[in-house]
Amino acid sequence: MIIVNWTFLRYLPQIGFSIPIEGLTAILGRARGYINVGDAMIFTNALLFGPIVGGVAGGIGSAVADFISYPVFAPYTLVIKGFEGFIAGILRMERAPQGIS
């Protein structure tokens, strides 16, 4: 149940507070996409609840938001954002001081 709640909370910021970035020069040329506060939710999930919740909630929440706005990218977003949350959770577990889990 906690994963469902955090997945929904990950989805809302991406839909509601997206800022488009058109023509931003990146290493591979022009970047098209948007910046949102949803990435902060992925890291919050991972840091508070660990790699499983961070990965699942980040991947599914982001993919659902992309499916609505950019459906072609939804499968890639599922994997990329899922790994983002999972890796952040793993790093949190490795670097947590003793007594904090």
C-alpha cells in the first residue's frame, strides 16, 4: 500500500508542475523535455523507504506521467527512473550511519 501511495505522490508533481525546456544544448545536441519536482519525490522515496519503494514508486509514477504526456518515452522512463530510485536507495543504505535504517 505504501508503494501505491508514493507512486501517486510521485506522479502528481510531474503533471502539475512541469516546466518545458526547449532547445537546451546538451552533449548529444538539442534536449527536449521538461523539468519537474518529481525527481525530488523519487529521491525522497528512496531515502526514506529504501531501494525497492524508491525504484518501484519512481519508475511507475514517472512512467504513468510520461504515458499521459509523452507515451513513446514511457517504457524508457519506467526503467531509467526505476533505476534512479533503486540506486539512490542502495547508496542510502551503504552510507547510513549506524542506528539509522
